[in-house]
Amino acid sequence: MTAPRTPELYGAIGDGQSHPLSESYATLEAAQAVFPCATSLAQEHDLVAIQTMLDEGGRIERRNHGARYFLGVGQGLRLKHHGQEIVGALCDLVYAGPGVALDTDDAVAASGYLASCLVERVHVELTAPGAVGLRDRTKNSRWVDCAANLMASGQVGIEWAGGVGGSGPYYNTWDNPVVAGRAIHGFSNVRGLVCTFDPAYPSRGPNAMRWEGGRVSGCSRNFSLLGTGNVLDNPKSEAAVDIHFFVDHPGHPNGCIANTVEYPYIEAMATSTALYVGPRSVAANLYEGKTTSVGTLIVDHGIRTTFVSSDKGWVPTLRVGGPQGAGCVRLLSREGVISFGTVPAGKTGYGYISVPGALAGDLVMVTPRSTAASADGLSYWGQVATTGLVAVYAKNGSGGAVTLPPLEFRVAVMGFAG
């Protein structure tokens, strides 16, 4: 049985401290005889040992569970091969440079993103301002249980990066990623997940990317989406100073299309905005979620945004800040109980159900949930009586008075803007 390829097998030290090649080698040529990727004696043992493994390709495993690999202040680690697998191998990478801790090699990415890679349990600690933890320039790949710990201003935990050839990362899944920032402790412009693009191809950002579960906390903006068809499924967002979920493109009208935030849990600050949809977002989809304290729940300036909420979703303090974008669709639903009492023949009884976000003129559909509501001659309908409140009517078309018990209804509201 072949022994697993580990960083230690290639000369990594893994104690979290600086160990430049100059500690062990008198000349660069001597270091390169062991580590062909070395370019300076100032480089770290851990960096060149792991990079040598990445240059060879194949599967890397980590068996020293207490290791902390120090990458130094220069360029971080670079992926170079299709099908590269890093399985629990590089947990606790300490990166002190201003660049990217783990990325695809620039020359490789320029000719096409790496395919079918697996990066699992890679945890990055960033100490220098402006650094990026994990930059995804792959396709048809999985990133599992990866994390970034942000320790200074201007840092990014995870970047989904568009390419110089116009292609972005696509068809990738990120399972249970975690980013921890410290913006609430005074660091500025700290971001959890960001999507980027090459200026030569502004409309071609990440596409068909999927984030499942995981958590981002303590950043200025926890999540920022652009590109096409990207999905954040059940993300947890905590303690964002500015915005929890930001969906927009900075300049191109076709650069942010059909991005989706599904069932988020938002543990907000009283001064932050939960979801912001900008004017260059087209057909964004925002599905019901749960929030704690929040200053503004939704600011929507997008085009044809769809907002879906139910009684088991958003807290009933929904506020729409600013004008809604053209063609915005709001799909809201709530359940409630109404006591009509006795309704005389030919008359109409009524009651109210709170539906936060409902506006005058919205379409309303009323569905009784009890068999007692199906008595002959009874019909039901609804309309928005005032903002956030739906009136439900019971028309008695029978020949005599009808006494109704308390009845449960589901109310669905569809609203448009623009």
C-alpha cells in the first residue's frame, strides 16, 4: 500500500513559525535541488514543501492534526493540475502576505480553469491587510469544510473570481464553508464571500456556483453576489456591520442575473441591512429566511426581483427600504384564524390576517383550511386593506343565516412594482 503524500513527507515543519530556507541552505541552488519551486532563500520551508506537492499534482493528505503551516509574506500556494485533491491536508495555513493564500496558478487559469478538483478542510488564517484566503478559479469542483479567519482590514475570506478569458468559476459546490471576520472590532472593508470579474469581460462573472450551509460572520459585508445563476442555499450570516447579502454588479447591466439566496438565517445587528438588491441585478430570487434583530430587512432596487416569504419565514417586521426595482415580484403568504360569527343570508362577514409586506393593489388568494368553511352558499375572497394587513371576506349566498366556528385560512399575496 502506498503511503499517503503528506506535507511533512516533503519537508514541511508545521509549527506555525517562520523557518526560511536560509536556515537550512547556504545557496538557492542547494534549496532548489530539494524544492524545485524555490525562488528565494527567504521563502518558508512549509510553503515550498507544499508547493512542490502541488506542482506534482495528485492527492495530498494531512495526517499531522496539530500542524500549522506558515506560508510567509510572498506568493501563497498555487494549484496547477486538473483533478487535484487536497484532503484534510493543509488545515491551518498561516499566511502573512498581502496576496492570495490559495489560488490557481495565473498561467494555468489564463488557458482555462482547472476541472474536477477537490479541496477539503483547508483552513486559512490571514494576518496582513488586503489578503485573500481562498480564491476559486476552478470548474466542476468541490470545496468542502473550508474556512478563512480574517485578522486585518481589507481582507476577503473566499473569492469566486472571473477569468481573463471571460470565463468565471462554474458548476462548483462549496459545502459548509466558514469565514470569520473582525469588522465589529474596528477593522474596515472586511468581506466574507465576494464575486469578481475581469475588467475586460465585466458581464462574465461566476456562474452556476452553489454555496450550501456554512456561515459568514463579523464582516463589513458577509456575502456579495454577481454573475449568473449562483445560489446560496441555507447560508448563516451573523454580525455583518453593513450588509449581510449584497446582490448587484458595479457597472454592467448584464453582469448580475438570476442569483438566488435561499432560506438564510440572519443574526443581524440593529444597524445593518439584511438583503440589498442593487439596480443592476436582474431576476434575483430571495426565499424565506429567519432573522433576529435587524435595522432594515430588504432594500430592493433590482429588476424583476422575486421575494418569497411565508408564515414560517421572515419575522413580521419586514421593511422595504427605498424604491422597488422595475418588475419586482413579491410572493408572500401567511396563515391565520378568523371568527366571522353569524353571517346573515345575503350578507358578508370579514376579518383580518397580518401579511407583512403586502401593499394596496396586490393580488390576493384566500384558501380555507377547514372543512367547516365549505358549507353550501359560502364563498371567500380577500384584498389588502392597508399596508401589511389583508381583509378576508365570507359571503353568505344561502337562504338563511350561517354561524361559523373560527376558521383557519392561508392567504397568498402577489405584488408587482415598476
